[in-house]
Amino acid sequence: MNGAERTLIDHVDESHHTEPEPARTSVPRWRNETARDHGDAVTVLVVDADQRSQQTLGVRLRAKGYRVLTASDGATALRLAVDRKPDLVVLDLDLPDIDGADVIAGLRGWSTLPIIVVSARADCEDKIKALDAGADDYVTKPFVMAELLARVRVVVRRLTASPNSSGEAAVETDSFTVDLVTKTVLKDGTLVHLTRHEWAILEVLVRNPGRLVSQQQLLMEVWGPEHLSASNYLRVYLGQLRRKLERIPSSPRHLLTEPGMGYRFER
């Protein structure tokens, strides 16, 4: 990145310093009907109220071969996400109409679209709030452009590895195999019995490999909005899943906890 571009980003950053039953209908997951399905480049929606920051990031993304959509406020971002179906979102939290965390929550109400937050808010509580709302990553301004582009590449790799985007019907680890079509799990060739709650949690995690899934997202999809504070449910059921699926339940390799934030599935 040249000196002029870094100076621009730094300037932009300074301006910002001012046991019930499962839910009967789960939150609709992101339908992967995106630009990539039609042979086009990955599409990134850049949401930033500052025009110079928005333009700078757009130029760099286009130079790397990405298609770019832009929005300067939360309402436009949500509309574009529905109408244009981008592959991922790069989102600033400081928007004129809706707080960025509320935009994340709005997207997570119906999709698993990957979201990278880029914000001048460096406080730990702001980061936790955004991640709990459903963000996949958080980059603090000012940032090195090469680092952000690297994080975008990571998300794109996960998109291509995701069962939803690749059409993969079964996900295999060294300990167990999850068949997303028949809704069954095998461990060492033996069928594993899972309860409805255990399957629902496992399915959400497996459909989002490598991504942090917040406690709120899991609770919403499995139990519904009236149980968003019941994080103790997740501790109980994740413990049961580890005992059934992990080779060493006390030292899991695949069903991982991110303390205070959520859970992650790794192959």
C-alpha cells in the first residue's frame, strides 16, 4: 500500500473518534445463490458512511478481482444484501441511521452471510457485542490494507469449503462423519444417536466450518428468540456432543468453545 493510501485511511479513522422444545421454524439460512453461482467474481458489500474510506477499500478490492457493492447506511446495506446477494460484507459500525451491530443482527435474522467488521471502536465490549451479534471477524481501524485483504481471502476460502456453498452433502473429520442429507452421524462406522437439540446445534456448526457461531445465533436457530439468554443450554448440549463425537471429549479438536462469544466447528 502506498503512503498516500495509508494516510487516507488513517485520516478516515480519526474522523470516527467522536429445556423447552426447539423452535418449530428455524431461522432461514443464507441461500447461496450468489454471483459465484453464475461464474462471476466474489461479490463484496462494503458498508461505510465515510465516502473516502468506502472508495479506497472498493478500489483495492476491485484491483484484486472482487466485485464491489457499496452502501453508506444500514438500511441500504440490508436492502442490497436481500436484492443483490453478495458473498460477504465488510461493515463499519458507525452508520448514520442504524448502529452496525443492529445491521449484523438484521442480517443474522435470516442469513449466514459472512461479515467482517472494520471499525474504529477498539473497546473489547464493542468487539464482543459485534461478534455475539453474528460477525465473523473484527478489524480495528486504522488497519493495514494487506491484512484486511488477507482476512477477506480467508472468508472466501471458507465459502468454497462450506457445505452450503460447495453442495457438499457429508462433512468428514478424523473422528466422525456428518451426513447433512440423511441427518445422520457416524463415528468409526457406527451410527450415533443424537437428540433433536444435539442435531440442530451440530448442523448449524457444521454448515459454518471455521466460523465463530455466536451463542445468540445458536439459541435463536435451535430454541427461538424467547431463549436468547439461556447459554447454559449450550454448555450442556455441547458437552453431550463432545462425549458422543470427540475422541477426547475433555480436549476437543472439532467442537470448540470461544469463551464468552460462541462456538466453532473445525475439521
